[in-house]
Amino acid sequence: MPVDLTFGAAIIVGLLGSSHCLGMCGGIVAALNMGV
């Protein structure tokens, strides 16, 4: 695997992972704050 392709894939996976975590955790935190 070329280094560029591996590096690009790592960045994409990192962005998808962080956005997914923010969406899930952010939604849970917002629901808890509204519930309280």
C-alpha cells in the first residue's frame, strides 16, 4: 500500500470516527440536559 493512500485512509477514518462520536455523545448529552 502506498504511504499516501494509507495516510489518507487514516485521516478519513479519523474524521468519520470523530464525527460519529460527536453525533452520538452530543445527542446523549443534549437529551440528558433537556431531561434535567
